[in-house]
Amino acid sequence: MLICFAAIRYFVTDYKTDKHDKHPAELVVRKVLGLFTIAVTIVVVAVPEGLPLAVTLTLAYSMRKMMADKSLVRHLAACETMGSATTICTDKTGTLTTNKMTVTKSWLVGRMVDSFESTTLSLDSCEILLQGICLNSSGSVSVPKEGKELVVSGSPTESAVLAWGLKLGMNFKQIKHDVPVLHIETFNSTKKRAGVVFKTSDGKVHVHWKGAAEIILDLCSFWMDSDSVVQNLTSEKKDELRKVIEGMAALTLRCIAFAHCVIEESEVPIGEEAQADWQTPENNLILLAIAGIKDPCRPGVREAVQKCQRAGVKVRMVTGDNIFTAKAIAQECGILDDKGLVVEGKDFRTWDAVQLDRDLKHLSVMARSSPTDKLKLVQALQARRNVVAVTGDGTNDAPALHAADIGLSMGIAGTDVAKESSDIIILDDNFASVVKVVSWGRSVYANIQKFIQFQLTVNVVALALNFVAACTSGEVPLTAVQLLWVNLIMDTLGALALATEPPTDDLMLRKPIGRVEPLITNIMWRNIFIQAIYQIIVLMILNFAGIKILKLSGTHDHKTLVKNTIIFNAFVFCQLFNEVNARRPERLNVFEGIYKNYLFMSIIFITVVLQFVIVEFLNKFAQTTKLPVKWWILCIIIGLISWPLAFVVKFIPVPDKPLFKICCSCFGKRKGPSTRSTDGALSTNHTPQNSEHSQNSEIPTVGNAHNAQHHVSNETREGDIELTNGDEPVLLQNSTPL
């Protein structure tokens, strides 16, 4: 279009006045080629080819910085998706807690024991218990060469139980040597227990079970007192033991019970195939002991949870512990409040769609959960258009990690299967590192927005200036070389400067970004339009009246060259100062943290030096001329005005509703099935309850590229979700400056 306008103007007006007595055809071809070059250059400047570079740079930069924050990113797109997370389903052990367990309280042979060192038990009372502790364990005890303390190895739970057994007088090596094992029942996450069958020296065959205290207690019919006498487990005694378990759990202790029974040796099948199908006896057991294992919360985890809550991210704890321990830990970590809901996995499995719609948003803790329960929770949250992040460390967590929008595996306690199914590996197994991942994810999105605001301002001004000048006067103030230099500033150097901005504290004070929320917000449009209008007005005045206003002297060609050089120089300085404005699109203080970003300052300095070289020394190449100091000062002042202008502009309010929705409302977009209403909700034929939920909703994220990797259906991603703070809807965008 530019070529057409300029060509028509040239042949109608300028062609008649040009001197082309000798070679008129050559002059016309040069003119047309010049117009074509300018048009192509404008197209190059207009196309945001720097946006992919900016996205890649900010993702790569964030990925490298996250490594220093103990987070290893396996899938690059997960960085941005994590910034849009609306809920985090986290494990308890090792993530919220230190994973350093010790038995601090126990119920042993009929009485509570707090200090194990001072406890003396007869061999008859605890022999079976010690044999069970030793043989029903995947850990081990070794003697160091130096002859120091025994070294206990294994999982944190197994290590705590073995250490407790050693304090009670267990001889691990001797028991392993003297007592033959006939059958092993490995730990089952569904049954929450593990068993072993062994034969003692007196020829008796014992079945020993270890597992969740309340589950083992329900399998017991007897209990052993301090005199090794087996007593009937009456309903009153069972209620008393349940209170013991609840009391330990209230102290944030993980309760594990130990029980056994005696069977005939003939009941144990011979051969691996026969034992694989054998149902190990697990009824009418004799309760031996209940151990309370302390796993303290990590320092700073409560502050990290509160930081997530302020950011609009719901933290839910999913654990295999009993409901009382889970509730106590959740309260200590700040996850569970008065409005929070605690549920056991067996009850959650019975929830139908109606109950999920009603109670899922209040669910804070799931206790005694299985891997299937965790997967169902993730799928239920996603079906209600949440963006779900899940932490996990075991092989059984792999389905939930893979199904989640962002899978976070543990680097220390995590299995290889869990790590392969995850997107990000938390190297220190700390929940605080998960919060840092959220902050970096939001920083990625914010940096992309900063670059877009900066780039669109350059595009609008360059296109408007050259297009109007070419159509009116037939000449353009910015040449092809100058536009390409501006393109280099805008794309490469601009992307490098703005894409490497570190996260700021205010990012974690915002609500999650909507999945289909516009990338260019109303605040960005306001900043772009005001800055572009200011630059266009100033540069247009210089273009059409600059020679007269600046009182330039000399030949017409010299005055035009000086004028165009001033326009080019002022245009570049406008972009440099506006690049600083783009660092903080919503905040009044655009200089916040600028002195700590050495890369940004270096790029600005390098750009100024190169601009000076182009203007003063590369005159023939860039079609510029040397400028005196007063014109340099003028160009700097023109660019400097963008700073106070940006400050004043941020007091102009903008509507909360995105601009494109306002336009749709103005044009009267037809509403019907599967069309969006003016408030962004998806209009479908739901029940009244579901319709109400849809109308009061917001969109959770923009990480569609990463969601596709998890094979998430587009049908379940469209629409809005409800982001609430209590019962009040949350606005995603401020209309006033922070």
C-alpha cells in the first residue's frame, strides 16, 4: 500500500518537476526501487520477529537462574506454565517437613513411653517386637570400621523405626542371622502396611505386621501387656488406644503400629509361585506397640505457604498419614484454616460430580490417600479449569505428575520414575523452592509483556512516521539502514535487556494470569498509545517544520540531511528512555532495581555508544551527518520527556474488562451455545449450579503449549474458572498504579 501511495504521488507531482532529460527511465527505476526498499524495510520492522527471541531468552535465562534456586527445569515451557498455577497439591513428608524422623513417643506393652534410653523391658516382653522391627524392614544397620555408633540406613521412616529398636536393645545382626524369613509382604500403599513371616528358634511361625496405626488397630483382637500376657482387646481398650493415636497425631507425630500372630508352619506355602497367591493372615492380631514418629516442619515453610496464598495459589496437602496427623501438620504449616476441609481418601473416592462442585474448592487436606486418589484430585481440579501443580517423589506418584499441568518431583527422595514423569525437579525437596518456581514463572510472563509493550511502541511510531511522510512528501525521514538499526535495538538488544529482568516482590501479590486473558492488557495499551502519540507528534513536527523551527542553514539537501539525522537520533533516544519505562508497566517507580541489573545498564550504555558512532562516524553508511552538541542535547531532552509522561499516564484509570471484550460488547456479538458472554464466561447448557459457577469465573493460565504435552483436552481448557478470595471475586488487573 505504501508503494502504491508513494508511486501515485511521485508520478502525479514529483515526476513533472524532476530533471530527467538524459535518463528518465533510470531515474524512475531508482525512485521505485527506493520506495520498494523502504516498504520492505518497514515490513521488516513491523513484523515482531524479535518476540520468539525474547520468549526463548527469558525462558533460558529463567531456567538458568532457577537452577541456582534449587530447581532443575526439564521442560522449558513449564517455566511459564508454573507462573499461571492456581493450585499446588503437595506431599507432606520431605516437602513440607524435613524428612528427618525420630520416634519421640510410644505406647509400649500397655503404657506410654517418652524416654527410650531409660526404659528397661524384659526380653519376653519385647523379643517378638524386636524381631518384627528387624525383619519387617527394608533398612539395615551396619557397624563402621572405626567402631563408632551404629549406622542406620534406609528410608527416613525405616531408619527411625530401626533406631528406636536399637534403643530398645535390638541386635540387628544377630536377629538377621538366627531367625529365618519364610515370606515377605511388601508395603502396599492401598493397605498401608507391610508384613513378614518368620520362624523363631522354638519352632513357632510368627506373622508380623507394621503399618498405619488405626488400620493395624482395626485388625487386632488382642494386646500384650508388660508381663507378656495376651489380653483381649475390648471395645473400651480399643477406644482408649484410638485416643492414644489421636493424641500422638495432634502432636504432629506419624503413628505406626506393630502387631503379630502365630500360625502353623504348614499354613505357609512352599515356592515363590504359591506364596505369590497366598493371602498372609492379617486378622485377630496381637497389638505389640504404637510408635509416634516426629518429622518437624521445614523452617520457613509457613511463610512460603502464606506467600502462595497471597498470590492466589491454593495449597493443598495430599498425604498418606492419618487424618489427625495431617490436620496438625497442615495447621502448623498454615495450609488449613477455619474454612478448609479435611477428608480421607476413602471418603473422597465416593464424591460425585455435585459434591466435587460444592466442596472441592474448600478441600485443603487429603489424608490416607492413595495414588489413585491423588490422580482423581488432579483430574477433578483440571476439569474445573484449575491449573494444577503436583509434587511427588514415589513411583506411584508418576500418573499424577504426568497428568498435572506442572509436575514437580523431588531431587533427593524422588525416584527415577517420578523424575522422568515430572517437568521440574526440586533439588532440595523444599516447598520454599516450589514457591520460587512460581515467582520465576510469573517473571517469564511479565518479561514477555514488557518486551511487547516496548516493541509495539517502536513499531507504531516507525510505521506512522514513514508512512505519513512517504505519502505526503514522497520522502521518508528514516532510511532503510536506520530502520534496520532501530530493528536491531528493538529486537536483539531490547529482548536481551527486558527478558533478563529478575522477579520482583509484587509479582507474588497478583492473582494468577487467565488462560485466555489477553497478552496485551489494558494498562499496556494505555502506555503504548500515550508514548506513541507523543513520539509521533514530536517527530512529525520535526519532519514537516523542523528546518524552520530549528533555523537550520545551508543548502536544501544539507538542511534536510541535518533534519533527518535529528529525527533519527531523537527517535532512537525515545526508544532508549521508553525501554526503561517498559521495565515497570504498572508501577510509578520505573527505576526500581535498575542498578542491580547490570546487563540492562550495559545494554543501554552500549546502545548509546553505537548510536554516537553511527551518527558521528558512519555518515555515508547510515546517511547521517555530524550533529553539534546542542542538537544532541535536544534529542536527549525529547527522549527524556517520556519519563515524566509515563509517570503521569499511570494515573489514568483503565477498565478491568479486556479491550477486546469491550469491543465485542460494542459490536453486539451474538450470544448462543458455546459462545462467550461479555464477562468472559462460556455460555453452555449446564445445570443452574454449574451455570452460576461458570458465570462467576476467571481463566487460570496461558500455558497452552505446555498443557498440550500432557494431552489435556482443549474442551476441558476452554472457559473461565472461579478465582475467589473467600466469597468475593478477584480482579486480575488494577486500574490504578501500585
